Amino acid sequence: MVMVKDWKELGAVREALRQARLQEEARRAQEAAEAARLARERQLFALSVGPVAPLKDTGRAELPRSVPTPEPRQTLADEAAALREALSDEVDVESLLLTDDGLSYRRPEVSEDVLSRLRRGQWSIQGEIDLHGLRRDEAREAVASFILKAHQQGRRCLRVVHGKGHGSPGRQPILKTKVQRWLAQRQEVIAFTQASGPEGGAGALIVLLGSKTRRPAPPCAPL
């Protein structure tokens, strides 16, 4: 009985060895087939592109590049161009300004209290544009783009620096008057007033924009 058991165990060992040998042969056959496939691909590549040489190691580190935030530049440019063309230099803005020393402006639906707070600087300035050195058309385009982008970003209170006109012919603030006309025509602008001394005085305007959820009032048409 002991001998029969030993033969059975020996047979099981032989079977296990045979299975292991078969698995090893299958693995080697698979590796050989994979090596042959790679060799064929390398040969096909060499026949297609010709001789190649590896690039020299420059020692530079491969750093990941940051992907810029998507920005609809063309859409913004088209909108700014359309709005810029709609801004007229002929609007009689003097009829729209309030009769005070600051030459303030507000739309009919904006209360006097809002304008008073704007004069006193109770709104935090969230953006600024300086028009010094720009010609009329350049300044008009800059103002249109600045107001449009600020409104799309949800900003409410802005400062527009137009200068005091000391460098203009006759030392008259020509750009200041034009900026007032342009702003009065923008539907996003609901009020503006001359800046206080620390904020630019007669050389700047503090502009209040309507909220993005506010239904815009129609722009002022030339008189």
C-alpha cells in the first residue's frame, strides 16, 4: 500500500512538472512572437523614414506647461468693436449731467442716494484705466473694451483717468468731455461722478456699473 501511494505522489509531481514546463514553453513562445513583431515594426519604420539618430541629451528638465484659461477673445473683440462704433462724439452730454460741481450723471432709475455714496467714495474701486497718451479713437476703443470686460467680470465701481487737459490745445480738458459722452451712452453705466482729490480729482471719473442680472436701460441717443 505504501508503494502505491508513493507512485501516486510521484505521478502528481511529474504532472506538476510537465504543466510547469508547458507554461514556460508557452511564455517563451509568446515572448518570441512579441520580439518578432517589434522587429518587424522597427524594420518597417526604418524602411519608411530612413536612417535616424537619437537626439543629444541637453540636460534640460521637462517641465509641465500650464494650460491658459480659455478666453473668448474673438467674441470680446467683436462685441467691443460693435459697441465702440455705437459711441458718438456728438451726444449732448451736458443736458444729461446734473448741475453740481462734480458734473455727476445718473440714469433716471438710479436714486440720488446712490450717487451721493459714489461721490463720497463709499464704493470700493475694482478696476482702473488710464487714458493718458491715447488719441481720441484709441481712447474710445479702450473705454469700450474696459467697460465691457469689467461688466462681464461682475465689477461694479471703476475709475477712468482722463487727465486734466494741461497738455491739450488751449489747456482745455477735451478728452474729459468725450469720456463723459462715451460713458453716458454705455448701457452698463448707471452713474458716474468726478473723482475726489485723493482719487484723481478733476482728472478722473468714478463710474458705477449695473449688476450683470440687471436689465440694462437703453443707451442714450444723440440729440
